[in-house]
Amino acid sequence: MKKVKYLIVGQGIAGSLLAVELIRSGSEVHVINYETENTSSNKAAGIYNPITGRKMVKTWLADSLFPNLEPYYKQLELELEAKFLHSKTIYRPFYSNEELNDWAGKAAELSYKPYIKEICTSPSGIVGVQDPYGGLFLNYSGYVDIPTLTISIRKALIDKGSYTNELFDFEQLKINSQVSYKDFGADHVLFCDGPRVGENPYWNYLPFRPVKGEILEIDTSLPTDTIVNRGVFVLPKKGHFSVGSTYDHDNLDYVPSMKGIKNLKDRLRKLYQGDYTVVSESAGVRPATFDRRPFIGSHPNQHRVGLFNGFGTKGVSLVPYFAGQYVNYLKRGGELLAEVDVSRVKI
């Protein structure tokens, strides 16, 4: 029997970065992952963005997350000898003069100033973009190529003999004084299984709200150094532009729908009047939660069973921070932020 400290189930961005942080802390891990194209990490745009939402406010925990985010991924690029971090400014058009005036005031506030690269008080000059009131160029923004990131980490795990490609079989999992699974023994099993959590008998009581999102790939003449984001995002990526995304809680499949694609095109037309050609359409399912906060921690009745899941659309910015916090919780008894602790929901 192969013995490790932590058995990790799932190798999307959550399982990948948790494995990295545990290995950095000196712990031996083994990752069990079912390789399929239909994962949220494979389909995700990977954008990190400090100013979000219809009201354009600082994202949750922005001051804790963003100053260290790009250095984190740059260091990981060096370790893995891979390229997956792409720093790009985000341009967010204003919807009104009131919004312009509001942001002109925020530019002088210490809490917002680091995130503001430039405020345009008139159209930006990006051909085709609808921004009669100007807009906001952001710092601390860009995207992470998640498939390249996870594949690079997978290769490193395989080289260490710490990776198995299979669908996890819950019938083979035994929890006693230790964790046993087939030929593995471990102190803990940590589930990072994304939308598959609904099939997980230890965690299916939690109020996850998985959400399907469609994405268009288009060819057009927008600049390749800027992500345009208002209503939809238009992200220059791998020679094309990704346009997303939709939000469907009812039809949780991986097939783009006519309704969803039409919705994307209608929203894109409000933001961008330029010509474009559709290259492809795709869909993914994100592991979102009822309160838009991840679920992290230990099972209330089985302390050897852990969970690190539910990061939704903000995994690129949230996972590095919370992977470090979770490792501190697992190894040193550190506290988890109350807003993410699984204990906030009772069985």
C-alpha cells in the first residue's frame, strides 16, 4: 500500500494549486483525477478582475487577493517552466455620466486608487466599442490559461509518481483511523471535484448551485492587449477572442444552447458594433454555491474528509489565497475565514 499524507480528488485549478501548496509545505500528496474535456477548468476563461458586477465595485477580498496574485503565478511559471499568466488591462465602459463622475471621485480614494490605471472621460478610441461616456482601464487584471496551468502541474505530479487518472470510486473509500482507497493509505482525503460534488456522498448536503456558461470564440479587429468587459467580456486569447458568459442554473450540460448563444450575441452587440466571425461555441459548468462563497474545511462527522470547492467564476483569484489558508488549517490548526468554512451550513 502506498501511503501519503493527503489524497486529493480532482485536478482542476482548485486541486492543482492545493497540491502545489501542500507539496511546498513538505507534505506528500497523491492526486486522483478523471481526465475529461468536460471540466469547468478546461472551459473557464480564467480572467482575474478586481472590479466586478453590474455596479462595478471592488470584488470580495480584493485588497488581500490582488497585490500578490501575479507574483504568485509568475513564481509558479518559473517552477513549472511554463507560460500561463497573461497580464492585460481590462477596459470597462461607463453606462452614464453619473457613473463617470462617481469613478472620478473614487480615483482619489486610497482604497480604489491602486486598481485604476486610467479613467477616460470621453470615448476610448477602441474602434467599435460602445462607450459614449468613457470608461475605466484597470490594473491587476488579465487571465490565466487554466488548461496550460493544470497540464503543467499534472506533468510535475506524474514525474513524482503522485498522479492517477481514474474516476473516483466512492465504494472503495474507507474511513477509519486512517483513510484507505484501493492501494492507497492517507491521513486525509480532500475533495476538489468541482461540479461532480453533487455525486459525492460526503458533501452532497451542501447547497451548491452549479451554473452553466456558454462562450463564443470569434475573430475580430479589437486590440489584443485589452480585455473589454461590460455585460460580456471580450478576451483576446490564443489568436481569437473569447466572449462570455451566460448563467444557466437549470440546464447543466456541456452543449451550447441556441438560447444561450443568442443571449451572448445580443449582449455583445450592445458593447461592440464591429464586425466579427464566429469560430466556435462551447459550454461549461461552474461549481458555484448558494452564497457565492467557496466551501472549505472538514466534514462535521468525518474529520479526515476535507473539501476545497465552489470557487465559481473567480477561481483564478481566489484559489491561491485560500489554498494557503487551507494548508495552514490542515497542518497547523489555523482558522478558516468564517464566510468560506463548511461549518456555516449544518447537515
